[in-house]
Amino acid sequence: MRIDKFLAQSTGLSRKEVHRLIHAGKITLAGEVVSNSGLHVSEDADILLDGFPVEAPREYYLMLHKPEGFVCSNQDGNHPSVLNFIELPRADELTICGRLDVDTTGLVLITSDGKWAHRVTSPKHKTGKRYRVETADPIPTSAVQAFADGLMLHNEPKRTRPAELEILSDNEALVTLHEGRYHQVKRMFAALGNKVTALHREQVGLITLDAELEPGEYRELTAEEVAAI
């Protein structure tokens, strides 16, 4: 990889800014000042920027505890993006794997690996997503079978795929979906004449939201979690 690309991807600086640093003699490779921005380097190269080591570019796999009031998109005119929490180079270029509504909280997966993101979101991979739901009215036991059979949603031509509903109390339940239609959990309860008052995603596939993460906090996934998708 060219050293200017290496530095841009590792630091988040633009190529123009990297070239200025190289011309100013701020970049060294194995103790020697670099003057050629097209120099090819390996991933384990000993590169210093102004005396500080620069890590090689790599893929990022993150879990974030999304708070209310943030959107799962790179840009939005009305609400800030969850990417504002990520303190990494080129954080605004990361991929958010699926979306939660602005008022929905919980697990969001974020990555720089496009193929991995596709596995998370593609219906072909049948990655289940579990939500904790609170409702305005009591949830009847008949709703369990209704979710399992699939529901007709307003302005939708087909029933939803079978979903699992576990009633925890009169107004609280766990819902596991295997697809991702627009506002699906809310619309499924609306189809039964009920209203969702709080929605929190706890799990995606085998990846469960870390209980130690406060809203707005994130961490890197373990190797096992990455491989689970």
C-alpha cells in the first residue's frame, strides 16, 4: 500500500494533509524521513507521525448502546447520528448494520467491513433480532400465535415472516424478528390494536448487548462475536 494511503486510512487525515506532513519531514519509516508519498509500505511497517507510531489500517467491528434521540444514518437534518459517538479515524465512513428508530434504544452494530455488514442485514442469512417491548395495553396470550403465523401490516402485500413473542408481563414482552420491515415491531402490535410505548433491541444473531455499556458507549466485538455472524 502507498504510504500516503496508509496514513490517510490510519489517521483519518485527507491525502492532501498527509502530503503536507510528508513534505514537512514529519513522517519517518524505520527511522528515515520519508519524502516520497508514493512509497509502498507493508502493514507491519515502522511508521511514525511526528514521533508517534501509526497503526496499520484495519477493519473495525463495534457494538454501540444507542440512546434515544439519535439516528442510525450518516446524516440527518433533524437528529445527530450514532456515528458521533465513535472516536476512530474516518468514523463517518463506517457502515451501520441496520437501523433503529430515533426513539428506539439498544444494540447497534457498526463496521468498516461491507461484506460482514451485508451478512448482518441480508434476509438470506436469517439473522434474528430480539427486542424488549413495552405496550400501552395488556398483551393477550393470543398474540403469541398471531406473531408466529405472521401479520398483515397496513399497506403491505404480504404477511410478516413468523416471529417469536414471549410475554413477560401484562405490558412487556420479548420479540424476535427474522426480517426488517419499516417500524416493524410497532406496526405488528398496531395490527393487534396495541401501541408500543418503549422499544429496546437486546440482541442481533448471537451478539448480545454488553450490559456494562451505558447509552452512548461502544466497544469492539470479540473475535467470537464477529465470527458468530
